[in-house]
Amino acid sequence: MSSERTVASPSRHVDLDAIRVVLREHPDSVVECRIAFALLLDPDQRGMRALERSAGVGINSVLEILSPDPWGLSAHGLIQTIERGKSWDSDGREVAIYRLAESVRERVTKPLISKKGPGDQETLGVSKGVKTDGDSFAHRFSMPEVMALLDPALDLWSRVRVLANDERQKHLGPEAWRVAMLTGMATIEMSAKEWAELAGGVDKAKRLAKKFETFGWGILTKTGKARATRYTLDWMMLLDDQSDPLLFRSREGDLLNQHAKEQRRITQPLTAEEIREAQGEKIAQQILAELDGSETPEHRLAVEHLAEVYKNATSVDWARWHERSPASA
């Protein structure tokens, strides 16, 4: 995996600190912050489709989070719409322009971290009870391997499992990305209460701990019981080996191919074969939509079989059906 992407935020624009503050104060802001971070990594990208790929979120999320108005701001003020695009169709989604806002809103400008370390450097402590590896904030985010692993486009941070090499890959999801951003991927020891605060709530902390356990790599370990429970967050195995296939960009590549095909269809008319395929798919969906659960197993099986016939129909099939239809007599 490449580690060449670096922060290139214009001066006076929303920066890494602002994104992390919003992430801390608003656990529901992950989508907006992922888009903002993608723009921080690559300010020159254009279009909603590009953001869908680089931020690792769905196109509907991009449409919902970003303002539809020229010069309008996203919900937490991180992203500004310069041009939405002429329409909501595929062409319009490619030409839209967004950028990081000129400055953050006043309510999200207070420092993320107040704890001071040696030499008055800001450390990555979440609270007084948290033990960190001692790295300064600036040092963590200046490390190429940290920035590379925080790239929201990675399959690692996808909400859904990504298909690659015909196998479903394990993933950590957007909530884990939020925790990684807030901690700078430092090694941190904390209490159960502090872990819940970091994860955004008790329920989220339980779900995320389970996801870390399933994922493996020893990222989150738990020691002690009851009030003495301690959690240790350690990303070193992932940081040391970023060549693992779990981190690849299968989703991003699939979307790029899908979007390229979509753009070709804007400029090139569908072939007769593509029209027939689309027609067969539409008919199959209409047939299946008629099923309401009251059918006998035999009838349902026959209907599903008929839908498959239309869905997989070839040019020869369509020609044969046309010859047999009353209109062609």
C-alpha cells in the first residue's frame, strides 16, 4: 500500500485539528469528517463520485452531508460547496466542486488535547487516567505510516465487508477509524469508562471491542475485571506491516471501474445487447415484485425461475420470443 499521500491543506482552511475536534465532540460526524480528511489528503479532487471513492462512503451519504447550495457549509462546517453540479445525474456528480471551509465554526475551535508532556508538547492523553506511549501529537501525524493507514478509502475502514479475491475480507469500520483518528494510532491504556468515552458511548464501545476482537492483530486487549478493567489500544502490528491484503483498495477500485463505465454510457449510446440486458433485468424485477409471501413453494419456485430466464436472456432468446409473439405474426 502506498504511503505517498500527504496532508496538503491550504492555509486558513479547516485543518487536521479541526476535523479531530469535530470527531471528538460529535460521534455522529464520522461521514463528514471522512470526507473532510479525504479533501485534506487531496484538495484538488472533483465531483461527488471522487469523494465517494476517496472517503470510503456511499454516494447517498455524500449527497446528504454536503450542502446543495453554492458556498453552503456541511452540517459541522468542515466542507464548503463551491458547485453542486448541474444535476443529480451521473454527469453532474462528476463536475461538482467541494473544498475545506475557510475556517471552522467557533463552537468547534477549542483544542482537542490539553494535557502537556515533556517540553510542553501536547500528548495523546484522553484524560488524566490514560497512559500513552509518550509520542507527541505532531509526531504521530507526521509519520507516513500513520497517515497512510488513516486513509478513509482503505477497505479496512469500510462499513460493509469488501469482496476481494472472491473472499469476504474482515474490516473494522468507520467507528474504528474515528478512534484511530482521535488517538493518532498511539498505544494507549485506559479504564473501561475512558474506553466508552473514546468510542462514543457504552454500547458503541462494546460493539467496537467485539469488532476488534474478531479482526485480530491484537489491537485492543482487555485486562482485569469489573471496576479494575483496563483496555489497551495498540496499532503497532498494523503500522509495522501495511502490506496485508486486508488494507487494499478493492472497494475503491471497483467503484472506479463502475464510475468509468457509467461515464462511458453518458457519452455513448447503449448497444442493442445492453438494451436487451437492461430490459431483461427490469422484467425480472417486476416479476419478483409480484411475490407477496402467500404463494405455495412450488409457485414461488416457478416465478423465481421465470425471473431468472428473463434476467439471463440472450439475443437468441429475444429473437425467438419475438418470432413467436402475436405482434410478429
